[in-house]
Amino acid sequence: MAKLVKKKKKKGLGGLRGQSAGGSSVETSSLRPEYIPKEAPCRNNCPSGNKIREIITTIGQTEGAERTPHESFEKAWHLLSETSPFPSVCGRVCPHPCEDDCNREHKDGAVGINSIERFIGDYAIEHNFQFERLTDEKHTEKVAIIGAGPAGLSCAYQLARRGYSVTVFEAFSKPGGMLRYGIPEYRLPTEILDKEIKRIEDFGVEIKCDQIIGKDIAYEKIQEDFNAIFVGIGAHKGKLLGIPNEDATNVYTGTEFLNRINSGEKIEVGNNVLVIGGGDTAIDAARVSKRLGADVTVVY
């Protein structure tokens, strides 16, 4: 980088222009420092790209900006909902990789970004905050979305913000995908999920449940009726080990087990349950089994 300041020795004060009283002159350059905008590490590590720095600043500068706390919380929620329609949900189940890259970690500890998101999301539900559109223009093109999970509903929301007519087709009886059928109630209350989905519906997104593509409605029919299609069918199929007797009674994949439980099915787990695996799904299955009264062993 070019030196912007260069000192030259001078005898006496001489001409005062460009000189200091100490006898040296200052030669300035016409070059300007190069400004390189960069994302904050926390936002850069957020899968949704949430405006974390702006959200926290909005809340922290409430008094200086002469806003009420309510006004700041609403403004922060609108910033958050630019990238995510599920702040209350994500505030509960997101593994918050943003906190892993928080600069504050180098001083004493990461900012509780996940807790802030949850608070803002819950506050928005309590005070009935509503989404804002990016445009008043109504496009004539219609978009079909297959799958009412987090990907499908987020896509529907973003399209609705931009003035598109959106219809979501869901195979299950209720929308939510893995948020509803893959996460236990004690981690993500159904009431919270339902309220954030309803806000998306109130925004103009139509959701049609019990619609299996190829059975209840032909894919060709969707192609005929819509200008674009987004497929977000999720990852509901569990993984097996490829060992004998995997099809035995009371042997389930983690996703199948949680799906059945969350669908209201009564499963007799017996006195002893073995969970193979140590990821989120495995631990959820273990904790659910424990709540059903079983002694649980996790092998990982």
C-alpha cells in the first residue's frame, strides 16, 4: 500500500505550508484508502444470511435513535424476516453456526444470537407483526411449490413478497415438513410452528395438503397450470446400516420413528431401546424413548 504520509527533514521553520513546528514537512498524496466491504463473520456463517449485525445494532441503539423498545423490536423483526420467515422456529432449533464465528468470542464469549432471534420471533407472534411486500406489483405468472417444509415455505414466502401467486402442494395432512414431523414437540412446540406458518398463509400463499404428486394430482397437470415449479420434498427417508434383520418388528429409522410419534401414533417401545447413532435425529429419538418410559442406550 502506498505511503500516504512522508516526512522530510527541514532546517528551521522555512515556509510554514505543509510543515510542522518540529521542523518536518508533510507531503500528502492524492491516493485514497481502498474500502473493501465485507460481511460480518456471524452473517457469513449463517445459512440464511440473516442481517445479524444490523438486527443487534437496531435493538442496542434504541435509546440513541429515540425509539421505544417495541419500535426497535418490530424493526429488528422486519430485518430478520427479510431472509427468514421462521425466526421463532429457528430461534429454537437452529444449531446457530453464527455464534461459532462471532467476534465477541475472542474477548469473553459469543453473543447469544440464537436467543435474540427466538425473543424477536416470539415477540412478533405476541404482537401480531405482519410481513411487508417488496412491491405492490402483481405478476401474472403463477408458481407451484411441491413440499411444504422449511425450504418450500421459505421459497413461497419470498415469491409472495415479490408479487407472485404461489400454491404449495403438500403430501402430509399438515404443512411444516421435518419441522413438524421430524422434531419433537418439547423442542419445537406445534403452536409456535402453526403460528409462523399461518402468517405465511395470511400473506397470500395457498397451501394444499394431502396432495401426493402423481397420485392425487398429476405432475403434468401442475406443469400445465403453472409457469414455474419449485421442488422441495425434503429428506424424510431414513438411512439403514445394511445389516440382517433391519426389517424386524420394532426396528425403525430415526426419521420414521419421530414421524410416527409426531403424527400421534402410539408406539410401544418396550422396556429397553437401543439407538444407533449420535446425531440430532438419534438423540431426539433417544429422548423421546426415554419420555415413553424406556431405558435407553445410545451406541455411537
